[in-house]
Amino acid sequence: MSVSAGASRVFVSHLAGVAVFDPNADSVGRVRDLVVTLRLGGRPPRVLGFVVEVPGKRRVFLPMNRVTSVESGQVIMTGVINMRRFEQRSTETLCLAELLDRRVTLRETGPYGEEGETVTVLDVAMVRTKGRDWEIDKVFVEKGRGGRLRRKGEAMTVEWSAVTGFALREEDQGAANLLATFDRLRPADLANVLHHLSPKRRGEVAAALDDERLADVMEELPEDDQVAILAGLHQERAADVLEAMDPDDAADLLSELPDEEAEQLLQLMEPDEAAPLRRLLTYAEHTAGGLMTTEPIVLPPDGTVAEALALIRNEDLKPAQASVVYVCRPPLETPTGKYLGLVHFQRLLREPPYTLVGSLVDRDLDPLTPATELPSVTSFLATYNMVAAPVVDSTGNLLGAVTVDDVLDHLLPEDWREAALHGGTPRIEHGEEVTSDGSHV
């Protein structure tokens, strides 16, 4: 996500009512609120996305990972917006509706005032972190305001951690507590926690996670857990989570469901999100077609090294996906036009940014076919020291790419996810959540 210069921190009230535009500069709607999730210990809330009012007075949700620019005057998004009506979840908080005008207290005596002093929240500000997330890090408050007279007092901007009255209660033992406690866990580690929870508890946590986070965690769970969690979600929510998953992982999950149920979910998905899954489901599981992702990095031959490196920098890409750029004739969406060859990212680093990728193409490696069996795929990657390989159809069009992580997933024993206990991962003992140092949650 790129942020315009001077827009590294934005006060939420300035975004109320601003226009939302798609990549073609067409108006999509207007911002009506900001959705955040509160966290324990005075930690800044994570911003999940915007509530956008589209024509027809319908309010829908725009995730932050689909926002490319945030300014006081406009919000620019990428891709398409899901038009399902926004429904607030129990672990979500609306900034404008629920945080502003709230009475909070100062945590301790310091430059802002005396410990326990009550202040009124006038505004909050969000900032992008070093990762891909946004957080609410500042609170604009006013002293001496409140009561019937509403007297105006001293206003100041303080750190989120300097006030209390927002955060989740430490004694709350609901799903929100668990989510806040393990908020910094990697998806694989949180998946390990979920795997050891009771089915009821696991369902509560899954229901409270946002779609992107749940999708990341689902990809790390054993298939039985994935199916059980998906079955516990409303069908529309299940379709949203499948859209957020990597296409190959989502297709693997759908293949575990009865055909009728899988088709119902595909029907609920956006057509452009469902189409790659339908293609993947036509291939046998242990073939290149069944293993591949349909979202490799693709450029035309007249694309530049600078463009290629910009695509590789995408934080949502797995390292193996980012290791290779595939050069094809348009169209560039899979299945693409004619496949011309590939360029390794190390070669891109050695060339001037204006160099055309068409002049750097490695044409020596024959691509895989979708029917290539898993042993042959493994041998190909090992022989040529590759972490990703192209999959091309009989007419020479690029269908996708097989990455080494997906190959390993199919080479390891079926229960490897259940058997893997990573160091430092929280474990569950006697129905309680226990961190790696033995302290109880």
C-alpha cells in the first residue's frame, strides 16, 4: 500500500464523507466510518478497513489491503469492492460512532496531566506501521469538557497508550481476549493454537477474526480443521474467506467438500475470484495443475526492470512467488497470452531500472505442463535449483506457477501440520491458553 507524501498520519474525522475512487478514478462511494479492532495492554488498535456508503445508501466494507492511497481529500482503492451489506462483528469497533466523544482517563501523571484525570476524545489518528498494517496511534483529547455546560478546555494530542477507557477488559475471557493476546502470532502459530482449542472455542475465535487474518490462518491448518471452521461460518462469510485465501489453498479446501456445497460457495463468490478456483479444481491433486497458484508475477516483454521490482516488493507475496517474473504476451491475467520465458529476481537486481524484461528472458528452461506429476515437479525444482516454475498449456499460454512451499506441503506426511509444534508457540493445557514461558492467559 502506498501513502501519499504528507499523509503518513491521518485524523479519522478528516476522512468522514470523503470520496472513494477505483483505479480508473471512478467514484465508488463515500467513507462513513473506520473499523478497528481493540487490543490489550494499551496497544494501538489495528485498522481493518472503511465502512463505505455506495449508491442506494448501502453500507459495505472496504478492507485496508485494498486501499492504495489515503489522504484527507480522497481514498483510492484497487480491485473491486464486495457489495454485501456491512455487518459489525463483536470484536470490531467503529471509530466515528464509538470512539469519538468518549470520556477516558489519563493512565499516569506526566506532561498530559494528572493520573486519573478525565478527558474527552475529540478525534483519533491512524498511521501506517512498518509492516502492511495501519494503527490508531494518537488521540486528540480535551480537558475540562463534559457535563451539561460542555465548557471548552485545553486540547492536546496524546499517545494511545497514555489514556485508558478504550481497551478490552483484562478479565474478559471471550474470543476477543484470545485474539488480542495472540495478535502478534504468525498465522502458522495461531493455527497451532486454534488446532488445540475445543471445537466450540475454535468456532468462536474463527467467527471473531477478520476475513484476511482467518484466511491466512486457515491455510496453515489441517484439512479437517479447515472444513470444520468453514462449516461453522455463514455461507456468505465462508465465500469471503475463500476469496481472501490463496487460490491453490482455496481450491484444495473446496475439493474436500461435497460437490453441491462447493458449488454453492463458488456461486456466492465474485465471478473473477471464483473462475481461477474452478480451473484449479479440474486438475488432479498431485499434478502441477493441482499444485500451482494462478497469481504469479507477470509482465509483458516491454515492461521494465523497475516495474518488475515494484511488483516483487508486494508485501502480500510469498517469497517463492516473488522469486520469479514471468514474461508473456497480453493478456497478462492467467491464463495469459503466449508465454515467452522467465526472469529471476537476482538478474533484475543486476540490471538498470529502465531495461526491458523482454531482453532478460531465460528461455532455456522448458515449462511444466498441468499434467506433470508431483515427482517430476520435485525433480525439476531440485535439478535447476528453482523455488518456482511456470505451468503452461498446450497452446503456450501461462496457466500459473508451482512454488516450492506447495510442493513440500504435498511431500510431507498428511498429518505434518498436526505433528509440528514450533518452538515458542503457545500451547493449551487443561483447557487454558498458556504461553511459551508458562504464564496463563
